[in-house]
Amino acid sequence: MRPIVKTEKFDENGSPLLYNPWTSAKQDLVDELGDFCSYCEKQVDRSSLSIDHIHGIKTVDLNGIYLYDNLKFRWDNFLLACKNCNSIKGIKDIEDLDPFMPHLHNLLFYIEIGEGGMIFLKADIAGKKRKRAQTFINLIGLDRSPGHPDYSSKDDRWEYRLKAFDIASRYKKKYLANPKETDVETICRLAGCNGFFSVWYYIFKDYPEVVKILLNGYFSETEFCNPFRGTSLESFDLRDYHVIERI
């Protein structure tokens, strides 16, 4: 759900940059987007992150012909994915389904996180936009949690999202205490270690000073800490840091 932005990469001839093998693109992807699943936002050890082909290289047409074999080494066809998102997305045809996608759209504008880390479409989203947002949720099974017909105990995304929700909620109380019991730098570091930018945004969305540092990072005495590098700043109104639609 975190809206992300990927740089365009081209070779010396102006053609889209190729990584062959595609696994060699992982470090550049992590450097640009952080060690998070581009779909569910879970923080994942980089050795366990998969390179996801946006247009799947095993996606076939009715005749069994690979539709996107020509894109298997292209930078612009890569995102990062955890094991669950990668396997659930599988060979689904993005071109045919036409979901909103995290590198092109601001899914935070359409989807919200409720108590317990539950996923919902916003009530005022309707028509084609609602369909495309729901298609994204279905694409990776983002709303799978106990009680969902397709939930599996092997799928730990909701569990980790709930953990991030609980930590963010507790630190909001600490932040609002008088006197304060925590500061924005601590919140920023905790968020980066636990992932799920959208959870931290949802909990602190009415506190621009926190959202600002989650988006932009901060300078300490010894380093620059930017826990969610690659987040699309154009998806937020930089006056109050509320989400805006990314067209």
C-alpha cells in the first residue's frame, strides 16, 4: 500500500536497462525502495526478498504462449515481494486485471487500515476506482486474516501488520503524553525496523511533524536516517501531509 516511486534506468542507447540475471537487480531495488515488500509493506530480510516481475514471466495466453518473456530482464518490470505476495500474485495477468499498483498509484488514497490491522476500502471510493483498488487487494490477498476464507497460518503478513499497528499505537500514546515519553526520531527508527509505512501513517496522520519525518527521514549527529526511502512524496499534500490521489 505504500506509494513508491522507482527511477527510470536506461542503457547507453536509451533502451530500458536490463539486468541479466534479474537477480542482480536486487541490491539496486533495495537501495532505492528499502527492504520492504512493495505490495504488503512487510519488512523482510533482503536475502528473503524476491524480485517480482510486475508482468509475470510465466503468464501465458490461451495458447500457452508466454506474454511477457521480453520483459524478464527489464528494470521497469521489477518490484520487491515477500514470499506470500509473490506466490499469491503468481501468474495473474496485470494487463488484463488492471489493478491499482503501488509504483503508479497512491493506494493509501483508496484503502485504509482499521483496528487490528484490518484492511478496508474507503467508503467514499466508488465505481472503477473502487474496482481497481479491490483488484489490488485480491491480487496479493492483502486482506487475508483469521476468518478470511483463503487465510492460511503460513501467511504471516496480517500478524506482522498487527504487531506494527500495536507498536505504533503505543508510541502514539507516548508521543502525546505530557511530558512526552518519546520523540519523532525514535518513532522513525521503530517504523523502519517494523515496516508497514501505511500503518504508521494511519496512526500518526493527524500529526504532520511525525508524518514529515517518516517521509523525509532526519539527520542525527552521525547519520541520515531515512527508513522509508522510495516513498512517493507526490502522493501527499506537503502542507499538511494528508494523502492525495496520484493520477
